[in-house]
Amino acid sequence: MRNYKGFDAVDVHLADDGIVQAIGSGDIVMSMKTPQGMKKGVLTNVWHIPKLSRNLFSVGRFTKDVGPVTFTKDGCYGKAKGTKWKIGAREGKGLFKLQMTPVAPEQANAAKSSGCQGGTKSYLWHLRLGHIGHDGLNCIVTKNIELASTYLR
């Protein structure tokens, strides 16, 4: 999360009548499928809710800040600046799974790696892969996973 700012706890009411608290907000860079291919976008003012085990997407907030959302039998679509893209696919009764993927901010990896282990490629991938251990990195390299053949060799 970029530009994180903590704030006094705010109650968030959930569909199951549960209440959780947001304690901060920031921006998240997302990779999204668009008709023109994969594009990066930024979700701004994303609330940090530590007790929430899943990400929620506020359609009301999106329509207020970005543009219209259209729901069909197979998915939901957003439109902004003349571009329409699929935000999510129908997953169940009234639920849609987002088709956006968070992108790890490059500046955070570079900043963290500058003082540790010489900023080696393997150390950067250790950070990017959620602090994977050396055995995990070796497994990726020896099994010739695409990630390894592209970036680690």
C-alpha cells in the first residue's frame, strides 16, 4: 500500500451484520485486464481493515470516484476515460470475484534491498515472493519455473 495514513478507527458494517474497524487508508497499484491488454491502475483511498480476511470492493465508491459499473449475468464492468473493462466475474449469488491483481510497488522493493545483502536479484525475489526461504528459491530455479528462468538466472 502506498501513501498509507493511519486514522481513528471507523466502524465498517458488513452484509452479515458484523462490524469491523478500518484504521488507515492508502493507494494500491493494480494490474487489470482491459480490451487494450493488461494495464496498471491505482485504487485510491483503500481502507486498511486488519480483521477482514477478504478484500471488498465498494461499487458505490467506484461509481462516485471513477465511473459507472454495469452488471451482467457473467460479470461486472467498469468504464473510465472511454475504456470499458471487466472488473469481476460472477462467483455466486450476488458475489463477483475481482479480476484485478495487486502489483508490488517497485520503489518499496528497491528501498528495502538497498541496505541488505547487496541488493542481489535473489534477495529482491525473496522480498517479492513474500519472504520465501532459500529452499523455496532453489526449488523454483531447479524446477525451471518460468519466473526463475526469466529473472533469477
